[in-house]
Amino acid sequence: MKQRTDALHERGIASALAVLAEDGVSGLTTRTVARRAEASVPAIYEVFGDKAGLIREVFFQGFRMLGDELAGVPPTANPVEALRRLAEAFRQFVVANPVLAQIMFSRPFADFDPTTEDNRAGAKVRKIFDHHVQVAVDAGLIAGDPTDIAHVFFAFAEGLAAAESAQRLGTSKRSVDRRWRLGLDVLIKGLSPGPAAA
């Protein structure tokens, strides 16, 4: 029984992700997920509790996927380059999964309002940002409180990625890439020790 429930749990999440990718937020209903998972609506309710429970699992899955992507960023000996690579990996994830990113960061469903406990889903992602910022601070390449900087860096990457995903950052890849570079250059220069940081 547990094996069957676990299998349906995995199938349900995979189906929800597929529905979101194809039909967006408005297409995600318990019925569409059940149909895609080749299960009954009551079976989906039995596994996830309700629609909010299903969305919660998608929310958690999104952060697991993002954490894995960021953890897989190729290492470099240059801490500032590592931060740039981290921002680029974050960008690629959001652009490749715009609706999933919406659920993770914009809360488009009235049925699901993440609790403090739910928000711990992003702990792995936060730790990766914290680690890379700490390394850059320890190397003397950026200056300031590492926790503050990690929050700002994350918010910067999230905001710019959301703007790109919504096509508010330009109409060509060239212009979008240029604006990302500009933003990162300004942010990193502003965090550099010395007169620019002051």
C-alpha cells in the first residue's frame, strides 16, 4: 500500500509540473493532475489531502530542483566569478521553469499560503547563496555583512530573472544578457571594499 501511495505521490507531482508547464497556473486543477497521473480524483486527495497540499508539494519540489541546479554549478577559484555563475544558474532555472518559479516566489494560488515551516523549503538554496557570499567576503573581494549581502544577491537574481521571464528586460537575448551583466557589475562593484562600497 505504501509503495502504491509513494508511486502515486511521485506521479502526482510530475503530472502537476507537466500541467503547469503546458497550461500555466489556471490549468492546474486536481482533476487535470489526476487525469495526467492516470488516477482518480479521490486517490489524489487521499495522497495530497487537498489542492493546497498538492501545490505545497510542487512548491517543495521546485526548491529541491533549484537547490540541485545551484549545487551543480561548476566550481571556480575566483569567488566573484562563482557568484556570477550562481546568478546565471538561478537565471536559467527561472527562465526554463517560469510557472514553477511563480509558485515558488510569487504565490499565485489563493489555496496555498506558505507557512514559516513551508518557507524552510528554500533552506538549501539559501545555504548555497550564504556559502558563496561568505567565501567572497573572506577573500576580501566584497565587504559587508555576509547575511545581508546573501539576501540582497538572492533578491537581485530573483527580481531580474522574473523580469526576464516576463519579457520586461528586453526583446533580444543580446540586450537581456547585457542588462544582466550591467546589473551584476554594478552590484559587485557596490559591494567591493574601498571607496565604491563606502
